[in-house]
Amino acid sequence: MSETKSNSLIIPKLIVGLGNPEPKYDKTRHNIGFEIVDILAETWGLSWKENRRFQGLIAEGNSPTYQKIYLLKPLTYMNRSGQSVRAVTDWYKLIATDVLVIYDDMDLPIGRMRMRLSGSAGGHNGMKSIISHLGEQNFPRLRIGIGKSGQLDNTVSHVLGRFAPEERKIVDKTFPLVVDAIETSLKEGIEKAMSLFNSQTVTQ
């Protein structure tokens, strides 16, 4: 069964980067979604403003395709991200397929990204919250590889830790590719971006 109708393009209107709001979480693996939307805001010349109604920071303006776009960084902490996302979708009357969520994934190696039209939370607390608050899992997502922890019992410290210097070099080289994938999804739809970028790997 197809994940979407082949004759309709899925083009994001709200791009959500997941992370935790305190400075101590800056540049951690779990905050890679925040990093991406910060880069998008800078690239597109958009400014962040705190919105208490949305429980988050929001930037709005035009994307490179001159369409209205919203960027969101929930300030709710990761496991309540859905509250912020639902507040924005309700206010702007968006549907689930208008939302592209960007987040970290331990199952992908560093230097890889994977865009999909739908799917489960895969154990990610931010995604669990968003799926719960939207009432469905049929919305696009872009997972950024952060690599696995070397120890099975070390998952929390792994995702809340920072990249090693050699890992950070690869991550930083991945970001322009991620921006290209997102801009492609805005111009030609999520499925086109999936076909072009899901197989690419960035190495040192």
C-alpha cells in the first residue's frame, strides 16, 4: 500500500526541529533538530520569536520557493514536543502532512539522513509525543544519524552528549546536504527528496 497518493505532492509548510531548550543541551546529539532549523532560519533570512501560545520559538517568512513557511523549535522539552506542534497546526489550520519533523536517530550512522512520509516513533520520545498529539503518524520526517552508543545501558548519556571532534566534522559536512534535501522537498515534494538524498552518505 502506498504511503501517499502518487498524483499529489507532499510539500512541508511547517518544519519542526526537535531538541531540549536549556543551554546545557546545545550541540548535543539529541538537539540536532534544533541545529538544522537554526541553519534554515539563517539561510532563509528568518528571525526567531518566542510565542507562548505555541510553547516554542517560531520563525516565519518565505522559503526559497517564495511560499509561506514556518519553522518551530518547541520549548517544552523533548517528551512534550507534541503540545507545541499541535498548538501551531491548530492555529494555522495545518494538516499532519504539512508538518516535517527533523530529529536525531541512533539507528542511522553519522553522515546519513533518511526522509520518510510516515512511520512509527521508533522509540524517540519527541516523536511519540507528536504522534500522540496529532493523532496519527502520517506526516513527513527527516532523521539525522547520530550513531549508536558503544554500551547498551548508555543510551541517555549518548544522546545527551556531544559529538567527538571527528564526528562533529562529519555532522557539519552533512548539514548542507540536509538543507538541499529540505529545499528539494519544498520545490518538488518529499518523495522526490527521498529518492535523491536517502542513499547519500557523508564521510570524513
